[in-house]
Amino acid sequence: MSVEFINPAELTQGTYSHVAVVSGGRTLFVSGQVAVDAAGQVIGTTFAEQCEQVFRNLGIALAAGGAQFHHIVKMNVYVRDLTGARVKTLRGIRQSHFGTHQPASTLIGTTALVHEELMLEIEVVAVVD
């Protein structure tokens, strides 16, 4: 399996890659994860707390499929009531899980998620050998 992340010089450079090219491997499609525990209880009253729970849930889901964060090739993030402060918090927590890994990513601001107390949802695609 090979994964190549491409960032054309003609496009802005950020904390993500513009293109992920995957050859071979096994693909995992991870459903959107929100800030709930195994019992379905919402965890966290702040955006940072919920963000940490979402990444914890992503780690559990990835591990169930034999993957880790560095296997993610595409990430879609949905943030309710998106603000600059929330973007900064998300980037910091994301970096603590990804390090220098920069999958192709999309960030979408939305007015609502499945439950009104939820602040974000993240879905990913990962590829493993």
C-alpha cells in the first residue's frame, strides 16, 4: 500500500493536505463520531472537552478496524456555531493526535447536529495495509 499527500504550490498551505492518493490497502470508512460515551451520554460542556471525547471515540473506532490516526487519509469536520476560537481549539487538539500528519480535510460550520448539546462531529476515511 502507498499513500501520497500532495500540496500543490499554487494552493494555500495549511494544516491539511489538498490531495491524498492511495494505492492498495484496506479502506475504513468511520461514521461521524460525536462527544458521547459508550452509554450514549454526552461528555463535556465546553468545546474543548467535547473535542477531546470525539478524538477519543475516533481512536476507538479506528483501532476496531486495525487503524490509527496516521492511517487517516480524509477527515470531514462539522462544527456547530463555528468561530475562530473553536477552529484554534480544534487545530490544537487535532495536532495532539496527528502530530505532523496532515490528511485531506474539510471543515464545515453548521447550525445544528443530531442533538442540540453536541458541538462537533468528525468522520474519517483511513487506509491500512
